[in-house]
Amino acid sequence: MKLPNWAPSWFKPLVDDEEQGGKHLHPGPLPRSGDRSFLSLLFFSWYNELLQTSRRRDLDQEDLWTLPAGYSSEDWARPIAHHSRLWEMMKGSKLLALYAWCGFLRLCSELGSMASPLLMNQMLKYLSDQSTVFAAAHHHSYTEGYIIAFLMLVAAVFQSLCLQHYIGLCFECGAFARSTVMNLVFGKVLRLQSSSIQEFILFGHNIWSAPFTASWVIGMLLSILGFSATAGIILTIVLIPLQSYIARCSEKFRSETLKYSDLRLKIVGTTLEGIRTVKLSAWEKEVEKKLHVIRQSEAKAIRNSAVLLSLNRALMDASPILVALATFTIYTLLGNELTADK
């Protein structure tokens, strides 16, 4: 099948697969950042060929890129193999700089999230003919509205791109960290669980981003609603330990479930090993009765854990509504007028 000149470049491997019975891509080494264009890096378009192939069939190892020189776990582990402490290893590794870049992208994403509600507030003030950062009340123009709307679009796109690049780079850092630690573990240099390192890499920036987000949200609420925002803040402070307590209780019931499951399996295994004695002594009813009691206790623990988990999820989903309801209730009871920009 001959392709027209206007056909997209990613369509060629699909036609080859159809004509040659599932030909593999064999894409070669993974392209480095310097080998890709800016727009390709920005929108992940260099990944399109692999995605188009995966839509038609399952991917094989031959469809994936090979690692370029310097990207193997041995290359990452060699400069830090002589260190015995984790922090010394991090200081001597390129991974620390890469992870710092992840933090910068997360910060940009949080700033984009911060800009969206602020711009929305300016838009509502503009629509209600109040003073904004661009013009005083009763002196607005159509151009001002277009500017605010455009900035809202830019802030949303900027936040989304930064967040997606942060997630992608965190997974890349996690993969590098895990493969490096596994290389060192097998080399008997470091005894550390590789999966724990990867989880820390993926979620480590939440240590500072969560308090940062909470701080600017509380500050913005106090600046807009004043003293009334303290009602929502207090309710949030109350809900957090409550949800933690419910989660601990649910985990306790899950531990009981495992205990009953182990006991039930142990009795079944012992019964099967001594099945001849059980049959000769006519203990089938006793064993069945004991297993029934254990199974009832196990089902009760599972039910309690599921109920508490559902309650915790309901509180998590309802907490924004409860916080907003408490805040606006106090705001109106204090004699303030509730407008759209609030």
C-alpha cells in the first residue's frame, strides 16, 4: 500500500504492521532531550508513534526503545558505589539535580493552581463592575475582560503542562533510583528496599507542596472572607484527625481479617493432613462448626473495615462542601453580603 505525501509520519508503522503481519517497530535508542524539538518535548508528541501502535496490538519488547549510552543502572550506580551512606550517594548522583528539577516543576504547577482562582475572582469583579487590578469600578472595557479570560486560559494550560511534566519526570527519577539501588543491592553495597526508594521519589515533593498549598489557600480565604474563613479552617483541622482515626480503625479491622484468615487456613491445612483421623473419629461437624465461627468473625471484620473505609471516603468527598457551608454561614450571619466574587 503506497501512502500519499500528506499522510502523517506516525501512520507508516501502522501500514507496515497491517501489510507484514504485525511487524515490530524496532525504534532504536531512546531519543535524548537534545534530539527532540521544543514542541515535541512540551506536548510529548515524540511518544505518538508508540501510542498509535499500542492501539492496534499489544506491545512487545521489540517495540520499545533501547536505553542510550549512560542511561543504564550500571552507569548511574558506578559514581556512587563507593559511598556507604544514602545521603552521600545522593550528593554524588545526578539524580539529586533531576529531583530538584521535579520540585521546580511542582512549584510552577502550584503557582498555576494559585493563579486560577485569583483570576476567577478578578473576572467576577469585572462582571459585577467592581474594582480590579486592571481598572477601577465603572471604568472597565471589553479588552480587560478578554485579557483576564486569556490569562485564565494561560494559567490553566501552564498548570496542566507543569503537572504532567512533573509526574513524568518523577516516574523517570523513580525508575532511575530503583534500578540504581537494585544494582547496588545485588552488588552487596547497600541493603535497601528498591520499591521504597521509588515511592519516596514519586511522592517526596508532597512534603512541602501540601503545606504550601494549604498556606496560600488559607491566606486567600482570609483576605477575601475575613474572620468568617476561620470557621472553615477550624472545621478542616477537626476533620483531618477524625479521618486519620477512622483510617486507623479500618486498618485495625483489616489486621483482624488477616488474623482470622490465617487461622482458618491453618485449620483447613491441619484437617487435610489428618483427614483419615477426622473421618475415623467423626469430627467433620466439629471442624465445620469451628470454621463457621471463624468465618463469621472474619466476615464481621471485613464488613466493619469496609464500613469505616466508606465513611472515611464520604467524609473526604463531603469535606469541601461542609467547609464551604460553614464558612458562608458564618459570613452571612455576621451581616455580610454574599456576592458572586466571594
